[in-house]
Amino acid sequence: MNSDINEIFTRAFEKCEQITKSHYENFPVGSVLIPKDKRKYVYAIYSFSRYADDIADSGELDSVIKIVKLNSLDIELDKVENKKLDDLEKETAYMFLALYKTIEDLKIPVYELRNLLIAFMQDSVKDKYETFDELIEYSKYSANPIGHLILYVFGYSENKKLFELSDYICTGLQLINFWQDVARDLEINRVYIPNEVMKKFNYNYELLNNKVENENYIELIRYLTVKTRDFIEKGKDLPKHVKGRLKYELKATYNGGLTILNKIEKLNYRTLSARPVITTSDKISILLKTIF
């Protein structure tokens, strides 16, 4: 019987791995820097996040349906938390079986996953932000839990300082994603540039929707990029406090974020007409910086 159960969990993790590897991301997950025995847990976490994110970003679903679908994921988390695995919905059973094993093996609090759902629900109903502080608050749910979960994967769950440093990096990466994806977000009627910042630089929603990339736009993205660089650099010491491959994974993630910021700068902050992308040569450069 135990061999049958183990086979079920193995197939569930394999499905999560397939999903993870089928998506391109500027910030890779489950990379070779993560030990093989831990990689499956990262795949499970990523699959859950990707699945929920696809719901929130869907152009075919209205906000009501999105919330219903995301609530259904919350219900599945309840089943996982209460060990009611036989009641899991068939379509997503593989994902929640993998999450169950991840939570059990690593003693991860389920609220970290629920926090991600809070962010996706917010994305389903909110398409604009008034202040920069609102983005920081949003990142507490959209980005920071990912850093916490990685720390859990590697057995760092007691040191609050590590979580604090991780939050700076994860929030920084989330902000970087906003500034590199301005045009993409517009396609799904979403704007993360705070209205207060647009006003500060005499820019507005109408200009943005018309993709006017004037000097005011350049200056506001420059301002946000500098602000983001200051933010992410507050977490630069995190790798110093961990050991093994995680040390290098975190260095690579941090260097990847800085690489995107540098690319935005080289584009002269024209992120409406171009999107910075991590190339193969960039990845080699990041790896070399990480190791040496």
C-alpha cells in the first residue's frame, strides 16, 4: 500500500515539474543550483502559484468567475490542511497532492500559500494603484511568501532576520517585474505605476494607454527604478546567512534582479516599446558573478 501511495506522490511531483519547465520566466525556479532532492518541492509550489496566476491574468474570465475559481483553490487547501485527500477535485488533484507532501515533509504553514491567493484575488478585482506603499503591501502577498517558502524548503524557518532580508529581495523582484512589464500589463488592463508617481512627473493614464513614451515617462520609470534598486539592495546580505547551494541560488536571484534593472537603464527606461529579457549570455554572466 505504501508503495502505491509513494507512486501517486511521485507522479504528482512529476506533473508539477512538467508544468514548471514549460513556462519561461526571467527568474528561473528549480534551477540546477537547487539540490535534486529539494527541487520537487519548488516545482509543487511553483505549479500552484502558476495555476492561480493564470486564473487572475485570464482575459477570458470576468472578475466574478476569477474569484470563484480562486476560492475553489482555497477550499482545496482546506482539504490538504485537514488531510482530506480523497475529496480533492480531480482536475487539480496532482497539484494539491504534491503540495500536501511538501507541507508535510517541510512543516510549511498553509497560510503562506493562502497569502498568495490573496494577491491573485486582488489582481482579479483591482487594476490600478494610487501609491507606492500600496505596491509594497501587495507584494507582501504576491512575492514575499515565495521567499518564505524557499527558506522553508531549505530548512530555514526559525530566523526572522532571514525572512526580513528575503522580503526586501522578493518585493524588489516584484517591483522590477512591474517596470519591465508595463506594456504587457496594459494588454490585460492593469497598471502598476502608482498614480501619485505619474502625477509627480506630469504623466497620466491617458498617455499611458496611448503608449506615449515621452521624457516624462522616461523620468518616472527612472525614478521607480532607482527606488527599486535601493529597496532590493537592502536584502543583498541574505546569501551570507545561509549555506550550501541556497547561498548561490539566492545570489543568482539577486544578481538576476540587478541585471534586469541594468537592462531597463540601458533601454533608457523605454519599457513601453521594449521589454528587457534575460538572454543565455546574461545567464552565464549571472552564474559567473554568483560563483566568483
